[in-house]
Amino acid sequence: MKFQIIYDFVQYDMSLMLIEEELVRRGWEIVRGKPNKYNIRRDVKGSLGCQTGSWIYKNPPIAPSFLIFHGVSFVKRWAVHYPTWDYIIVPSKFFDDNIDNNTLGLGWSKADYYINNKDKQNNFREFVKKNHNIKDNDPIILFAPTYSKKGGLQEPGNADKLMEVVKELPHCHVIFMPHEMCDYKNKYANYPLKISSSYPKKFDYLLGCDLLISDTSSLVFEFTLLDKPIVLLNNPKYPNYLRIAREKYDERLDLGEVVLTTDLSKLGKVVDDSLANPTKYLERREYWKEKALGYCDGNSTNRIADKIEEICGKAV
């Protein structure tokens, strides 16, 4: 029995790979497609993809088809049912009052990786140290801005903001994780940065670092699974940028301390205070973990695979 999985941007791979591995374990043969080339094999029993670009509106995948939503898409309620897909799979409890027969609240497969490796974070820290030749035990800070211009670093003239962040943290090892949709690697090639080796390893980097700095990348929600501090950067030109939810869920993201991109001189102290008091925002991180991810028991992959087999039939 064959099942089609459609892969797009590499940052979405983990949302699909764990499900693929589970389906293979259950006896399915996987047919991999791409947004510009899928439905090539007509003998598949169903399709799975991850919400990305405009291709999801177009050629309907072979039914029954399942669409998974990634990152802030489901928090900002961008996840809607697309008529070319049969089902959408969401983790967020923002959808609890809006789930119909086509919207399946099953969890986020990617979250399983963090949850099921949470007690091995020291091992992942050693991986990061080895990968970047870190010999001491100074804090390891993962700096992962998103691709949005509103985050501050993508705006014209702000190319030096990245180095400002690094210079304010001389007592830490700052590892820069470029977003897959950004041209950061070329833009900052001449800067003395520790850059994460490859995007698929980002899961291991989150497990191995001590604190995350971001400007509201989807990683902040993943990081809530690990009980570690978060510092948010915000450009004062966009005072409502941290209003992460819309409509009646109009709440301000408060996972950790906020530092303005125009006042990065405060960053070092904020990072030190956050590392010294890692539980200060624990209650709020728990709130957002429950609200944004919802199903955090480490069994989302199995739940999704069970539902696929319930609808498509079993492989054997």
C-alpha cells in the first residue's frame, strides 16, 4: 500500500518526517512529491502535506488528503479549510470552538521530538559544543529571528543589528540560526558568527541551548516545550507585533522579557537575569504551550497515523 507525502520548504520537514517514519513502520510505502510535481503515482491511498505556499490552493492531492499546519499559522488562526484538501490537522486549542468534521485536532507531530527527548538535553548540549568547538561551560544562546521585516533585522539598513546582538553577549556563545526563507547566510558571511550547521538540526539546537532569543519566530512555541527561558526582540515601530493572536483571542505574547531593537544595550542584563531566573515566566510559557500546541503528550505522531489509517485503511 502506497501513501503520498508532499514536501516543500525544509523547515516543514519535521512536521512530516516523523509521520512518514511511523507510516513506514506500519507497513506503508511512501511516495514523495513536491509542490510542482505530485500525484505522479495514481496508486496511492491518500496524501499528506504541510501548509506552505499557494500550491495548496491548486491541483487537489489524491484523496483522502490531509494538510498539516506549521508554526504561527495555527496560532494566528490562518489555518482554514482549503477546498482542495479533505482534512486539516491542527494542534492548537485556539480551534477547540471551531472544529468541524474536516478539522482534526490531533496535535503537532514535531512536538513529539522535543517531548520525548526532553530528559536528554545535556546530551544535545554536548552535541552543540562539539559542533562549534566550545570548550567551556558558558551559556549557549540560540539567536533565531524570523523572516518577517517587522522583526527588525530584515528592514533596510539594519544589517548590523545582528552583530549588535552578538556584541551585547560577550560572556555567552551565541549561535545564529538563519531562517530558511532568509538570505542571512550570504548577508552575514563576513561576520564572526557561529551559525547552525543545517536547518534540519534545529531541533537538536533547541534541545541543546540554554536560552532562545527570537522576534516571534514559530520556534518560540516549540521552545515552550523545554522549560527554558526566552527573550523576545521587538521593533518599536511595530508596537502590536507581539499580539500573536487575532479576533477574540487578542492576547500579547508574554513568554519572556522583551528587549527593543532600538535599545539592545539592555540585552546582556536581560539574558543574565533570565538565565538566573529560568522559572520567572514558566506559568506564561505553560499557558502558551497549552493554548498554542495543545496536545503535548508525545503521542501526536501516533494519533495522526491512527487517523490516517482509520480513514484510508491499514497498509497490511
